[in-house]
Amino acid sequence: MFTRIFLTLSFLALGSVRSFLPATTRNHNRILCLDSKKNADEGSSSDTKQNYQPSFPVGTFVEFEEKKHRTHIGKITNIEHKSNGGTRYDVTDSDGKHFQIADKAVHFTMIPPNSPGPANKLYQEFCDAQKASDDELQTQLDISPEILELAWEDALETADDHDVTPNDLIELVHSHSASAIETYKAWRLLQSDVAHIFFKDLKDHGRISSFKVKARKTVETTKRAFCMDADHAQNDICLV
């Protein structure tokens, strides 16, 4: 009997306390349930949607290749998602010509600054860097073949996975993080003939993104073959 009276009084007291709580607090559990159902519905709905590959935003600066295997610098002006999940881009190059390209035609991307002035400056630097020769890239980055070899030696001893990125190269040589344009120049330099003595291109989703540090014996063999080529005989790396 006492227990029944105690439970009754407790129930009445709880009801009185709940009457003083804000509506948002009283409805909190119900809102959570509704949100959970909403999220579950959204999740199941998204599962049925086409899975599109990640795309680069409009305004992105790109190095890309057209069908005739010519490389250009341009700006993405529009994005089109295909029914098969692929992505195509409308791109305007530095000469004002318009192209429609597949995602796989994009070699390198660069996100521009928000301000028009710095963005235009970076775009012009991007165009100039794309036209630079290997020798000019070495001079601009202050990375000679000998320094490139020293960077390889360092990477061989310190790189955990024996892969390097363009930014890694700048940090190894100059001890600072690479700027956007330095990253692009280093990316191009690492694909040069002399760099291929020490590093091998690695691709991610079809794009060259990093470079494998070659083993010492492989480098010795590759360097010997490189220097035996008449076109490279006078290269600084062959004169040491």
C-alpha cells in the first residue's frame, strides 16, 4: 500500500516538473527521432543516386591535354556530370580557345586565390612555367642535377615509404613548403629525363601525383645509360 502511494506521488510530481520545462526540452527526444529518420531516409536516398567521381570546382586552373596530345593551361568554366558517373569540363585556355575535356585529360590542378589580382598573376606564372624548358626549371627552382641527386640520396635514407611529392622535393632542397607555382615547377622537373634517373612517376586516378625513389643499383644502371646517350653526354650529372 505504501509503495503504491509513493509511486503515485512520484508520478504526479514528475508531471508537475515537466509542465515547467521549455517546449524544446520536452520535445527533444521526439526531434532526435525525427532527425534520425530524416537522416536515414537521406542516406538510403543517396545510396540510390549515381555515384559521381569527385570534380574540380569552376575557376580551377588546370594543365590539360587535348585530343591532339597538345598541352594547354586553362580555367574550368563549367562542369558536366555524365550519367555513367564521369565528369567533363568546359575549359578556356590562355589563348581564349574553348575546350570540352574529360576528367582524365586533366594533368595538374591549381586552386586560384580569391582576389582577382593575385589570381591573374598566378595564372600568368602558371602559363609561363608550362612553357619553360627543363634547364629553365632547374634555374628557376635553383635545383641543379647535382642537387637533385643529393635530394634523392636524402629521400632514399629518410622517406618512410620511399615516395616523394613535388612539395617534398622543395622541402628537401630549400627547407620550406612549396608555393603553388613551385609545386607545379617541381612536378614538371621531376618528370624530366635527368630526374627519371632517380625517381619514377607514380599515378593516382590516372594523374602523376608522386614519385618513387629508385633503389641505388637501379640509379647506377639508369645513370650509366643516360650518360651514354650522345644527347646527354654534356649534362652536368655526367661530368662528375
